[in-house]
Amino acid sequence: MRFFRKKLQYVKVKRPPGDGLCSDNQCPCDEVVIPRGEGYLYIPESFVEFRKRFQSELEYRAHMMRMGFAGVAIMGGGPILMCRQGAELRGLDLEVAAQDAKYWWETGLVPLRPTPLKK
């Protein structure tokens, strides 16, 4: 593995109960089914910055309640499970994105760093 998992910080992210769907709205596929344990995970910078500030959805909601905003949508987006076509179109490092997806399926954990682009 290119990245040493012990040096990375991770956050818990909910997984689908069964197979997933390509959820990249920039991908031309029509929500391709991604079998459990497979696919590519895109971790955007906005998600990383958001989760560095709020480690959980509960923490975010508590913050928003203190600020006087109830029922506000979660900001920062989230990791995006995608098919190979979507990952290639975004220029992701396919090896890392596939490793991240596999690890997320196995553990429910996502590394707190953006997905690197291919070189």
C-alpha cells in the first residue's frame, strides 16, 4: 500500500446495507450497481475540512443548534462511491481510490485526507 494506514486519521462513514450505487453526479453512468466491497471512493477536500472540524454528524447538529439553526442539512458533502468510469473521469489515483473503498466496506472507516489524483 502506498499510504501507511497507521499514520492516517480515520472517520466513521455510514455504508449501505447491501450493494452500493455509483453516486457521482458527474459520472455519465446511470447509477451502476457496485457490489459490496468493490468500487472506488472519492474523498473530496470539502469533506476532509468539514470532518476535521466536526468528527460526527451529531457534533455538527449540536453546533448548529447552538448557533440557532435547527434542521440544517449536513454540509461538507461526503465520500462518493463510484464506478471505474467515474473515478477515471475525475482523474483519481485508481489504486488508492480502490483501496479506500475496500477498507471502507470492511471497516466503515474513511481516511481523513482527500483522494489523490493520478500522476
